[in-house]
Amino acid sequence: MVEDLRLDSLEGVGPVTTRKLSDAGIHNVMDLIVRGPVEIAEITGMEKDTAEKIVNKARQHLVEGGLIAKDFVSASEIYKHRQSIGKITTGTNCLDTLFDGGVETQALTEVYGEFGCGKTQFAHTMSVMVQKSKEEGGLDGSVLYIDTENTFRPERIVSIAQAHDMDPEKVLDRIIVARAYNSAHQVLILEEAGQIIEENNVKLIVADSAVGLFRAEYLGRGTLSVRQQKLNHFVHLLSRIAETYNCAAIATNQVMASPDVFFGDPTRPIGGNVVAHTSTYRIYFKKSGKKRIARMVDSPHHPEEEVIFALGEAGVIDPEDADKKTKKPTKKVITKKSKESETEDALETSEIEATVETPDIEDALETSEIEATVETESDDSESREE
């Protein structure tokens, strides 16, 4: 299969053109489809018509090999293809329900939300779950993790792997981390990813976060147009790679507070319509105390619904699992409180008894005084009679 994807396997592509394409980062026939004729013409310096002919030949080559769909197919064929599409379980019943079985391949799933809502934890969890066998809900594949905010933590991968009874060393070996230092480097990593995906059987690409570097470098309204163009290129490239190489793509996104919203949630994702239209599935994470809420905002076929999940040692977990772990310390606290309340009740009872006993003594004294008075009066009356 690798030999069939070589550039020189295309008719009309000789050694000179192959070398020119390789120098520009185009290493196989798949890369020609992903990059497109306009971009190939720009990076290689060849004419646009020549680039279009090469890309069309590459597309025909992949159609004949059965790697991509034909130009015209019936809906029933698409439906059959959709039934065999790969899905990666999230390891939770709640999020699997939201995703209708798991995160799909050949699609871009965008997850946005404020800080601390669980976006990176979700990305770490999926990086472990994709390595499980197909019988266990994974795809038995590797991960390409593009880290733009220096938030990837191998220690977290180890704890999640151990929670799922997986070998941490093997899990770490199958995660390829690419640290992006600026937006141009971030795009370059994705452009050079084709060869890495083929060699390492990558089934999941994570961009955490996809918009952070673009947001930091292009400041002000004057650079908004340039930023959106470059961001559009990155997001579309990520989507085409996922579709062409049959792998899942997850992009985390930052948010902003919209000042013109007076009622409801003012949180809005960064990237505008460029990111919104390109994402196949769009999920909103938000905090709700110790738990988290995930809402399906945009999907071609999923219903718009919300589910509740939590964060734990196993990454994203069901809220029931989190409640089970917090039951024991809760019982201890209740026991302490009950003991303290019992002590307080005992003290209050003794005080009440003491208060009740005091009037009895006073009553006894008053009674004795009355009796003494009565006796004195009787003595006086007896002496008068005598």
C-alpha cells in the first residue's frame, strides 16, 4: 500500500517533479489530496494548471485503490460506509450517549469551554482510549498530540492508563507529542504530519488548543482578516487529514465573554464562523460545581442535548463513579457531627434537669416556712385561750 502511494507511481510525475514536491513537504499521494492544487502551486512554484492536473491524477489513483469515495455514489452506499466508520469510546456512559457511541473518525470534533472545564482532561483521556482494542471500544492506534499551550502531562496519561488497567509505558510510547511554539510552526507540524500518520498508524489527532497561538499573535481588529485566513487554513487542513487518513481529530478551543449578552450565557467560542462551519461536531463544556456539563451544540445528526460528567483519576468519568468515591469521607463527617450533637444534647439535658430540680428545693423551703408560720399562729391562739 505504501508503494502505491508513492509520488512517482502517478502517471506524468517524474523525478524532477517528485523532488520538487518532496522538498515542499509533499511526500505521498495522500498529501496531494490534503493540500490541494492552490497550495501546491504556491509552495512549489509550479503553475496552477499543472498542480490541478497532478491533484486530479492523485484523486483518481486513490479512487481506483478504494481509499476515497467515487465522485458519484448513491445514498445507500454512503449509509453502508457510515455503518463501518470507526468510533472511539470516551470510557463513560454519559459522553458515549452524547456522541452516539464515541468520537468518530473522518470528522473534526471541536470542544470549547472556559478554563478548568475539562477540555485538556478529555483530550488526555481520548489519547489513552484510542489505544484500546476494537473490542474494548478503541481503534488500536497511535496519537499525534499537537500541544500549543504546554499543557500535555505524561503523568496524567500514566494515571489514566493505570485506572483503565493498561500498561503506562506502552501507552506513552504510542503518543507522539509535537510542541508548537507559534502559529506558523503549528501549521507546519500539521503539513508534515502525513508521513508520521502513515508510519505510526495514527488514529487520533489532538490540537490543544487549535486557536490559542493565533489569538495571542494576531492582536487587534487590523489583523483579524489575516488571522482568520490562517486559522481557516489550519482547521480545514486538520479536517481534510482526518477524512483522508481515516482518523479522528479533536480540537480544543478557547472562549470569550460576549459583552452584548445581558441574559443567558455570555460565553462564546473563539474563531468565529471559520471554526464553526469547519467543525463536524461542536461540544460545549461548562463547570457546575464539582461536576461538568457537556452540551452538543452543532452536529449533522446528533440531537442537541446535555449530559453531566465528572473528572477523576481515570480522566473523564461518569458522575455516579465520582459519587461512589466521595461517600466514605461523607459518612465520617456525619458520624462526627452526630457525636457532637449527642454530647450537646446530653449537656442541654443536664442543664434542664438542674433547672427543674432547683424549683423543687425552693418549693420545699417555702412549704417549711408556711408550716412554721401556721404553727406559730396556732401557739399564739392557744396561749390567748388559757
